[in-house]
Amino acid sequence: MKRIVNIGVLVSGSGSNLQSIIDSIHNGKLDARIRIVISNNAEAYALKRAEANNIPTAVIDHRQFNDRDDFEMNLIEILNSHQVELVVLAGFMRILSSLFLDAFPMRVMNIHPALLPSFQGIHGQTQAYDYGVKFSGCTVHFADAGIDTGPIIIQAVVPVFDNDTADSLQQRILKEEHRIYPQAIQFFAEGRVVIEGRKVRVINSRSMEESSLHNPLLEDF
């Protein structure tokens, strides 16, 4: 019998990664149930995405609390009241402290639009583009007390072309985000994720053939 994992999704903006999770559930690829979508921004379009799919929502405005602890305790209470097993950060623009992370130890996932540990923090795609890298991508990882420093679950690599702009690179990375985030959640739902120190092992995952990527392509070497 399939195990359905209860997830709570924290959002602040448009919610395109939320939509990819919803779509993956609807098409049977993801064994999850979204119990609640919470935003710190009442105007977040992600809330409309949730409401259109009959998913409960809540707005918890961080500005209405005296301090971060009060804000995070409120988040924890709501997530627990909805029996959330895994917290999914989908464009949630608040740094979470150890108070929150300790309530869901290694059960908070985040997605970052760069190949961690490179280009941590905000605007990872633009940082990579401005730096002149030949490959960029995205990373799903468990959140820890640092900024984009937690154990890595899955990454996708995207080449950076000479005619790219920061916007075109961002859009190609976003397509990969929509693929790897639901996959990471499915690995968790299936109980296949094992954390060993800083490393995450996915049990019975398909292995890549040994190969190398080059950009630009090698010529006669």
C-alpha cells in the first residue's frame, strides 16, 4: 500500500514550484497530500493556486509579530494542527531559525536556483550569470541553520549559452526546478532518503553512467 506523505508548503510569491507539486500529485507521480499552504504575504499568487485546487491556506504576516520566535511558533502550531510531516519551502522569503528547524528535524526541504554550495542566498541565477559560469542549475536540499547550507538531495545541471541573458537562464533553471522538487518529495515519501552526515543517499536510485559535460564542446581532444 502506498504511503501518502502530508506536506505543508510555505510560500511568499507566485508559487510556480507549488504548482509543479500540485500537478505531480494530480497526475499520480507524487504520493503526497498538501494539507496547508501558508504565506507571509497576503498578495502571493501562490495562495490563488492553492485555492483553485481546494487546498487550505493561511496568511501569517511576520510583520504582525513582536519577534521571529512568535512568528515561527505560530507557523509550527498551524503545521502541526494539519498533521504535516514534511515542510516544503517554495519561494518562502523568510530565514527560519533553529526554533522552527528543530520542530521538524531534517523534515524541511528547500529549493535553490543554483548549484550549491555556489551562489548561496538570493538571486542565485543572476549571480551565476554575472560570474560567467559555463554550467548552472538548481538544488533541492534539507534546510539547516545556515543559508542554503543543508544536505543536498538532488541537483539538476543547466548549460549557460553564449547568447543567454539572466532571464533566459532563469527560465531554463526554473523548468528543472519543477522537475526535481516533486522528485525529491517522492523520494522522501517512499522512505528512500538516508542522511549520513552532510551526504544524502537515495536508496535504489538510478545511477548515472560515468561521463563528463563540456561547455563549449571539446574539439579533437
